[in-house]
Amino acid sequence: MNIAVVGTGYVGLVTGVCLAETGNQVICVDIDENKVKSLSQGIPTIYESGLERILQGNLFHKRISFTSDIIYAVENSEIIFLALPTPSSADGSADLSFLQSAVEKMAPYINDYKVIVNKSTVPVGTAEMVKNMLLLHTHQEVDVVSNPEFLREGLAISDFMKPDRIVIGTSSERAAEIMKELYAPFVRQGNSIYFMDEKSAELTKYAANAFLATKITFMNEIAQLCERTGANIDSVRLGIGSDERIGKRFLFAGIGYGGSCFPKDVKALNYFAKGVGYNFQILEAVHQVNENQKLALLPKIISHFKGQLSGKRLAFWGLSFKPNTDDIREAPSLAMIEALLQLGVSIAVFDPEAIANAQEKLASSVMYFDSPYDVLKDADALVIATEWTIFRTPDFMKMSELLKENTIFDGRNLYDIEKMKSLAFNYYSIGR
């Protein structure tokens, strides 16, 4: 099939390369000429496991190309994926301006029947809005499909190639058959394709992210109770995770969630609910608790240093909102760093992949290091903000030699408490 993908962020780029991998001809479109140039040379503009290999392979076999010419892409494709950012507006609503701009540009150049596939996370009713916008500028038949993504950053390639489910929202049998054919190579092992109306598909995406954010936040609340009662959140997690109605995933306590999806989608769904006259109290609580949780280590740091933080130096392990990505959007590390800087603390940071993005955000307010051990030298304590695998079994003896004092504030509960006692570390974690 001939496919266009408008937008080359996480969703668009992964969608493009994975569809090319199954033999389709894919044209990826982006207004950023630098991104187009980089991707055309096989250089990914994001860090995602396996992405570089699959990108370069499909470029070599000429199954994928990159351009800023949306007219060319539209005229030469039968299926057009919209993978535009929908960030939060100041009031919490989803900003659809990128999506609307792309639709306005492409609409006059629809030259025959097209299936427009909305891959972006958008409010209920957006598919209908997009179709109405298109019909203002074309007499050609078009169908607008809602096909939300369920990709985990760090595992996006495998999630796309082997999805646990595919959701397709359309009222058109013709579009449904085309989408079924397109996704057939990805569901050969029997994973389900769920066909539903467009509005239900749009709400499914928001509901999924909001529910997962709620699970994380619930466990962080339980962790607060654990700290006040002497219970251990790790034991509680095992105890409730064995219940198949609850499940084992998304039950790890920590310093809150971040990233490009959960924060904005919780706010957007809450805003949408208000617009239809419903007060979504759970989501309001989830958002507020998560914002507070990002600073859960701060009272522990202040208490440990007896309020004397000015002039102290803290090292950070991890900046990205989760491991295996360079994404720092809404990352808990940033909230913690900002709070500590205001208290007069100097900050040294290390992350395996997110340093470049952090430099754009934090500039010269912190010191950057390219080694997890170099960052510890002359630091009064270590703060762990992201659970990268390389942090799980470090050289504690070397850490002890480099740190001014054996103190770790662990926002991801990486280490065993008893082991840290035996190593003579002052060890602070979450809910334990």
C-alpha cells in the first residue's frame, strides 16, 4: 500500500518505519527540514531501541522516504496517517492546532478516495471535525478513521510489530476493510483488532492512559501510608498484584509519572469531561497527587541535611521520565532539580540518553557528566530519578569512595534496604 505519515515524532516515526518494514511504500512528512535531512540519512531524531536499524534498512530498500512536501505525500498515498502532537493548553485542553494546520494544508490536494487515519491522541469528536474540515475543500470521498496508538516509549518498535490489540474506529465498511488488510501482518498470532465507532476509539485511548496513571498514583498514595505506618510497599505490591483482577503491572511506587502521554491525557480527559458537564474527581486527584509525588524525596533531603542545603552538591542518576528513552517531558527529575536549585543546591547530572534534551531545558543551571561515576565526585549525596538498568547493580565501593558521604535518595526503589544498611549507606527510598 502507498502510505503517508504526517509528523515524525515518536508515534509518526515508529508508525512509518514499521509499516515500511511489512512492505508498504511510506512517505513521512515533517515541516522541520533538519529532521527531514537527518532521517533521510538514517539518523534517528529520537532514541528508541531498535529504531536506527529498522530505519536504515527501509531506507536502503527504498520503502521509506522523508519530505517536507505534504502535497506530494497526499497526492501519492491512499492512506494518510496523522501523527501530530496534541500538547496541553494552559487550561488543560488538548491543543489541536498542529493537527488542524496539517488538515488545512492537505485538504485541497486530495485527488481521489483517501483513508485519513488519526493516530494522534485527540478529544472525542475529532474524527468528525477532521472530516468536516476536509469536505470544505474537496469533493472527493474521504473516510476519517480513529486508530489510537498504544506504544510504550522504549518498547515502541516491538509494541507496533507485535501489538496486544489494535483499535480502529470507523463507521465505513470500505475503510474498515482497508485497515484490516493493512494490519493483517501484525496480528498473525491472533491478537485482536477491535472495530468500533470513531468516538469510542478516541475515548478508549484516553481511558487507557488515565487508568494506568491512576494505578501508578494509587500505589504512590499507598506508599505514603507505608512510610507512616512502617509497612513495606514492596510487600504490599506483591500482595495485591497477585490478584488477577488487579494485575502486577504499574504497581511500582516512585516519584511519579511523566512523559508525553499520561500528564497531558489526564488533563485533557478531565477538561473534556467538564465540557460535557461531568466532574471527573478521580482524575483531578490523580493529577494533583502526581505533582506532589514528584517532590516526594525533597522532605527527606531537607531532613537529612537538617535544612542546611545551601552550598550542597547533589548528583542525579537519570533525567528521562522513564528508562530506554531520551524523553524528559514532564519528567519528575526536572521538578526535583528545579526545587533544589531554588534552595541553593548545585546539581550534577548523568543520563545514558537524555543529556542533549536536558541541556536544551536546563542550559547551564546544572553540570553535565558522561559517566555515572564521574558525576559522583565531590557530591554530598546521590539522587536516583530514573530506573535505568545500568543503575541496578553499581559498584557500591567505588560510589562510597567518590561521594562525600554515603547517602542515596532513591526515587525508584532500586536497592534492597538491608543490603544498603550492611554497606553503611544512608539510604532513603519510597514507601519502605
